[in-house]
Amino acid sequence: LLLTQFEGKRITRVVGRGEQVDYFVGEGPQDFRWIMEVGGTDEGGLGNLRSRKHRQLAKSPYHPYKDGFVAVTRFAPQAASALDPVPSERGGA
């Protein structure tokens, strides 16, 4: 929901295991311009989870040339979610 509402993008493909990201993201069905890593927790703050997911996305073989997003959610009270745009290593938008 955050991806669509704030960025105008959607998940377009699930990435295979071992690629360090969860999804390809685009603006249409055959658009795979971005990558996304997601995570969730039932306890604690989002800070550590966000940092861990940012590091994981940075290790992806796609990150050197694809911009991406990190999305994290805490499910326990007080529930919270965050979506962070992450530029590629080449400095894209």
C-alpha cells in the first residue's frame, strides 16, 4: 500500500531466493526498474530492522544498477510502517 500510495509503483515480480531482495517493482506489469526488500517484526522498534534490510538490499546483485525500496512494518502495538527509497550505487533517482 505504501509503495502504491506514495511512489505510484507496484510489485511486478517475486525475486528468487538468494538474490538479497524480495521483489521487482515497476509502474506496469512488465516494468522491473526497481527492487524492493521487505521485513516485519512483532516486537521492538523499526530502526534495527530498517538498517538490516538496507544492508541486505545493498548486497543484492541488482543494487549496483537498480534503485530500490526498503519497506518495514511492526505488527505489534503500536503498529508502524516505513518505506525508504534507496538509490543504486550509480546514484540513480
